[in-house]
Amino acid sequence: MEKDRRATKKRGAFIERVVRATVYARDGYTCQLCREPVMMATRVPHPWAPTLDHIIPLSAGGTHEYANVQLAHFMCNSVKGTAQANAA
């Protein structure tokens, strides 16, 4: 993640300090990809663990700010990332 932020900063993209707990509460502790509750007490690599998903990936020109991040299960975020990589 830090590597992605450095690359984002290098290309001049906007980076905001994002607090994960704020995003998780804003999103109602619900995965924004599958709309199921997230098991907040779990940690990655558990499939239902909370992760911060960039709606428009940093690698595709997205920014690191509240408007471009959402709560997602680790599994949902991983599947989304794989699908986007295969589409490119």
C-alpha cells in the first residue's frame, strides 16, 4: 500500500489522510461490493476481514481520498482486483 501511495504521489495524484475507522463507520460496517456485513474483528487474510478498497484503483489514476475509498471484504476486494487486472 505504501508503494502505491508513493507512486500516486509521484504522478501528482491527490492524496488525503484517510482514517480507516471513519470509512468503516461511514459505510455502516457493510461491504460496498457485495452489501453483506463485514466481520470487523477478523484480520487479513480472513476472507471476510475489512479492507479499504479504492473505487478507482490508484494504478488506474484514482486518488487516495474519502470520495474514492470504501469498505470491502478482503475476498471481495481481491476478486475485484483480479477482475480489473484481467480486463486490462
